[in-house]
Amino acid sequence: MTADVNTAAAAGCPHHKSSAACPVDQDSGLNAEMMKAAANPAGWSVSGSSHNPRLSKDRVVSSIPKSDFTPEHQTGTQDKWEYPSEDMYFKAMKRKGWAPDAQQMKTIVAIHNTVNEQSWQEVLKWESFHPAKEPVKLKKFMGKPTEFSPKAKIMNTLGWSVLPFDRHDWVVDRDGKEVRYVIDFYSGQPEPGRPLSVYLDVRPALDSVEGVVDRLRWQFHEKIRPMLPFGGAMFGGSKPSTSAEPSTSEVQQSGNSNVTPKSN
């Protein structure tokens, strides 16, 4: 499943190792993309009232349910993951050797949060294949920016796309069972006068028979079933809430971007 997220939006992420505030890998390529988006004149920005802005210390509670595991950067008072404040994110980036602009932190945090919220929505679409007794929860998160997934390597080798600038593995808790998802992050196709976008490729990891079956089921429901007589009604059941078309989350404009073509 894929989603195209415009950089003009908002949300967050959970990381089981981060010493900052949220499930983000401060060494990941996502930081570079967010800084690029925040500095892009055509992109969305949040205006400030001062040249030396005071970074907010307020944290936003995400829509992503948290399992019993509570990292040190979480307060433990919420049943959902808490996103880092502007101040926490700024300090974390500085510790990791980045040179963030304080005036851009509101925008960077908003982009970071939006990308992760959209990632969670894509995970939930896959989870619709497996109705659970309890709401599915995000247990932990791992950033793997230099470990390209087999799918990403194959697409790059065939010349279909550039390599993703980042990769995350999310482990969800489904009624006590750990299920891993792979998320590849691509830069959206640049368009004059439009904000930068991030293209997400979210799918179950192929580390279990269930993951393989889910991918095959998605292909059937999205590519084959619509071509069958009466939309494949003879198979019964309702169509899972998945989508083969990229979905876009944005504030000001609508529109999709394609994965940046591989440059020769």
C-alpha cells in the first residue's frame, strides 16, 4: 500500500531507542528531507512572530495507541504515543550533529508528525484483514536508513525508482502477537510551485507466511477482484479498507506525486 504525504501537514512517531522525545531515528534521512522541505520557498511554512523564536515545550498526543512498552522519552501517562515538542526535537537534532534552524522547527515537527500519522493509517488498512479483539497498538519502531528492503533494491535495479531516503520498521501488537511492517520513504516528484512531498510504501514484512498471504490478498482485492463480474461479489464479504491509489494528507492543496524517477 502506498501513500503520498504532502509536507504541508502534521503528526508523529514512536522509537524504542530515542533519547529525545519520540519514535524517530535522529540519524535517519527523514531529518534531511524535513529540513529541505522547511527551507523550500514553495513549501508550507508556519510563520513566527520573532526572529529568535522561543521553541514550544508542549507535546502533542498522537492518534497512535501505545502498547505496555514505555520508552524513557514517554511520560507514561498516556495510552497513545506522545510526540516531541519543538524544543525536544531541536535539542535532539543538535546532539546528533544536525544544524536545525529554530525558526523552522514548528514546520519540521509538523511534517514529521504528519508523515508518521499517515504511516499509521496505512498500517491500519493492512490490519483490516485481521479484525482483532483489542485495538491494534504500535509497540516499537526501528529506523534503518541504510538497510534497503529487497523490494526497494529490486525497483532500483530495474530502473523504476531511486532508492528510498529512509526506512522504518514498525512492530505492532495485535492481541499480544507482534507483527512487523516495513515502511520505505521516497521523495515525491518535484512540482513547480508546490510543497515537497513524501511518498510512503507501507506493507507487512515477509518474515511470516501471514505477511506473504496478506500481500497476495491485497493484490487480489485491488487488482483482480474489481475486474470480475459484479465486482467479485460471488466471493462474499466486504472489500478491505485498502487502496491501491496513493492517498494524500495535506493542509492547503490536494494532489499526488509520483516516486522520483531514477536518474541515469
